[in-house]
Amino acid sequence: MTVLGQLLAVAVYLAPIGVVLGLSARRDRSLAWFAAAIPAVVAIDLLGTIILCRLFRLEIAAGVSRLAWIVGGAVWYERRQRRRGLRLEWPAAVDRRVVVAVVLAALTAAILSLILSRPYAIWDRELHIPVVAALRGQRLPFQNSYDPGIAFHYHFPGDVLATMLQVFSLDILHASLALSLAHDVMFALIGVTLALAMLASGRRPHHVVVLSVAAVLLAGPCVLRFGVGEPYLGYSYYALYVWGFRPHQHVAMLMFAGVAAVLITRGERPLREGTRAWAFVAPLLAMLVLSSVTDETSAALLGLCLAVAWLVDPFLIAPSRRGGAVLLGATAAAFVVVNVLLAASLSRGSPVEAMALVAPRSPGVQQPPLPLSAAPGWVALIADTVPVWAIGIALATLRLGRARDPARPHPSRGLTAFVCALAAISIVGLTFVEINHAPPESHRFLTAALFMFPVFAVLALDWWPPGTFRRALVLAALLLGGFSTLLWLSHFPRHPTPETYFRQRGENLHASNCRDLAGARLGQTPELVYVESSIFYAWIGCRPSFIPGWRSTPYWVIKLKPTLGVRGLRQMDREMVPPGAPLPAICPAGRGREDVDPVCAYALTHGSCTPDGTAYLRCTLSPSDRRAILATAH
């Protein structure tokens, strides 16, 4: 059933992309248009669904959004196709070679995702498993499962995406599988977007497209640091393939791929006449707006770099300087309005509490900061940013050499200014700016650059003649990043968290059917509930719930991890359960009182228990029951 649930969830989720691409098909549609449209539709769909959560619970909002796409598609077809006599036509640019290349690129990206997404549960699943399950029964402002009653100011679109997939599976999928499936889908869409953008600039062999997609997804720091830092990992930033499993990260990566494709298209051949002067601007705006609640720091960096490019050459983003100013102003306004409207991470109560300038250093992730006043700091910085400075130099110097060979494609002044600004501001932010007095948080300044420069490299590879130093520099940056990630992958078993850790003594999270095992159904809303320690994640990822938790870092105000067992019950009794109210306790079925934690041992003996799915029992703990358990625990 989980396989069918995944297929159903993916089919329903991708419906908006099918509607837009299908109904806008025309003979003259370019591949560049399709490359921009896919991430733009994802951005509009996610934003629209989250905004609907002002009126509906997320599971209802997801259904309403799909109905809106279908009805909107029907109206679109009636008005634009039938009334105006515009027939649906297969685009001339999409021939058999393109279809094969795109399919291979999507499969390559999906396989890279599946290598880790099924056997492992990576990056803060302690937080995201309960949040994904709880979101489907919530309206805005969303609440953290560990902090009921407090707005969840966080970059939550990745969690919303996983929740949508869980809802579209009719609640069959566990939240952990939904998170992994969301990563698979986003990686596949990144592969499709990159393949279309590469083929838009000219025909390329299938193996070049596939290798280019793999090189971008495996890009990251170079681990050749001569003994500085931990082996196989970057110092201040890990490979995108590693950190791309954070729920918001793969959504942001798709947006970055779309933004890079648009900028390359507009930056290579400025579109300055007629309606084409505004080509791709609407998709660019949609992607930037979603980025403002998905990866806020990267969105601000991209907006600032676009402003720098506008000062140098407004035609990168608009047909005139006034038009560019209006676009930049609209983007900035949307950045603020969307964050406030969605109660996202830059609204009041944000987890970002302080920012400060510090002495330049390589901040480190799980290693101590290394000052740039000494050689090890520079070694770490140069190795971490190889794709940024190497590809940036190649792009910038290409502009300088345009006079010697004007017939060869080269970046416009605006694109060159954007590239230089992105490299400089990212590295300055990484080394000089500290967030919440926590050096590891500085990594966020490098995210967009570390992904977009490899994208620029593969999209503009033909700009550098074979055999030139600049082409060798680009290829070296791509190969070093990819090799470093593969080196990590060959030694990774001690780094990612296996799915079995979160399974505990419950069922396999990536193969279990929540409808059967936990009685999950559409229409359930979050409830305050105690869950037995050995089945906590197995149950909590199926049913929307509020549970006790704690803050695992001194610099991050969000509660990230659960408080289990008697300590959790004590916290709930003291802080969360209304006085005199009963508390449901979820216990494993088929296990005796000697084989469960003390809370369920008491509940199974003294409480009233009924089946809750095939794998669990729901017991009721009265205030006197809770007092007895806590007294015994003392």
C-alpha cells in the first residue's frame, strides 16, 4: 500500500505542473520557458496552499488548491484555446532527443536522492516528523508540535510540502517517508529543470546532460584541506547533497536552479524589445517570493545582488531602469508582506534574535571557528568555496575577453555584476557576520552561491572554448566538489541517521501504512497526547499531535526534540494539560506491562484502553492516574 500511496501522492502533487505545461503548450514554446515554468509553478502552488491555510486546515487547503488548479485549467482552456482558436500543439523544441535527455536527468537526480532517502532519516527528523504530521490539521499561524499555542516562525514550506504528500496519499504515508519522498520529487524536478535549461542553449549529448545534473547535485566544498577539519566533510559548509535533505533546502535548491536558468537566458541575450523584454520576469518573481519564506537569507542575498546588477545593467531583470526599480521594489515588499502574512521566520517572534559583525573567520559547522589571521582559517575558507571563486573568476574574466572574440557567447554586464556580487557578499557574510551568537549559523550566507555557481557553470559551459584555462578552472571546480561528495558517500555510514533509529521498536517508518497501524484519517486535528517511549516516532508521524519537548541548542529558541517517558509526562502535567482534564496515552498493542515504559505500564493496568489502529492502544490517564505515576517515579 505504501508504494501505491507514494504514486498517488506524487501524481496529485504534480497535477499543477501538468496543467500549466499542458495547457500552455504551443509550437513556438522554448525549452528555456519550460525550465523557468516548472519551479515557478511549484512556488505559486506552495505559496497559494499556505495562504489558503489562513482560511482552512492544511489538508483542506491542499485539496482546495488542487481543485483550483483544475478549475483554473478548465477556464484557461475555454478562454484561451477555444474562444481564441489557439490549439494545443506539441512544442517544436521538444523532440525525442530532448525527451530522452530530460527523462535520464530526472532519473539520475531521483536515484541520487533514493540512495539516502530510504535507508536513512537525515537532518532533524526529531523536529520534522511530528511537525509534518501535525501541520495537516492546522491553520496559520502554524504551531510546533512541541510548543502548542506558540507560532512556529520557521522556514516551513519544506514541511508543508511533505504534509501535502502525506495528505495526497490519503494518510497512508508516515511523515518520515513523506519527508523523504518530498526530497525525491524536488531532486527529480531539479534534474528536469537543469536538463531543459542546458538544452535550451543548444544540443548536448545525453551523457553530458546526465553528468552535468549529477555534478550540480553533488557540488559542494572541496575536502582537500591538508588536515584542517573533519575528513570527508566541508569545514563551514557540507555538500549540497548532504544538507539538501533538510526539508526546506531541496525546495530552495529548485528555486535557485530556476533563478539561475532565468538569469542565464536573460544575461546571455538581453531581451530588450517588445513583449519579450519582460520574458521570464514573472517566474523569477514567483521563485524569489517563495524563497523569502523558504531560505530567507539566500532570498535577501539574491535580491541584493539583483539590485547591484540593476545599477550596472537594468536589462538583466527588466527592459528599463524604471521597470527594474519597480520590480525590485515589488520583490522587497513581497518579501516583507509574505513573511508577515504567513507568520514565517522573519515575522515578529523570529528565532533569529541577534546579528553581529565579528572578526573574519572560517566559522565551522561542528568545528571551532578558525580566524583568518592564521593559515588554517584560509585553507578552510578557500576549500569550502572552491565552486564559488573558481567559477566566478571564469565567468567574470569571460566578460573581459569579449573584445577578442565577440561572436562567442558571453555574459552581459548585468549578469557579470550579479555573479561578482553574489560571490563577494556570500563570502563576506560567511566570514564576518554571526547570527544568534552561533558561528555555525553563518553557513546560511553561502547556500545560494554554493548551488548557483555550479548551475551557472553547466548552463554556460559552451561559453568557454575547449582547452582554455578558464574551462579547465570550471571543470576542476565541478569535479573537486563532486569527488569530495562521492568521497563522503563512500565513508558515510557513520554520518546519516538510519531510519531504524526513529523506528525504535515500532514498524518500519518507510514501509508502514499509517491508516492501518495508527488509525490515521483525514479530518484529524492535533491533540495533546502522551506516547510511549519506544514507539514515539512511529506513532507521532502518523497522527497530528502536541507533545512535550525541549530546546537542544542554547542559540535556537525552537524546541527541537521530545521529552520522553516520565519526564515528558511530568512536563505535560505541569505545563500543558488543563487542570482536571484527562490525558490520552498511546501504548503499543501486544506487549505486556513489563515490556513498556512506566507510564504505559500503569495505564495498561489501571486505565481504560481501546484499540487505536492495529498496532496501538489508546488509554486514558485521569489527573489522579498521573499523580500516582509521578509519585511512584519519585
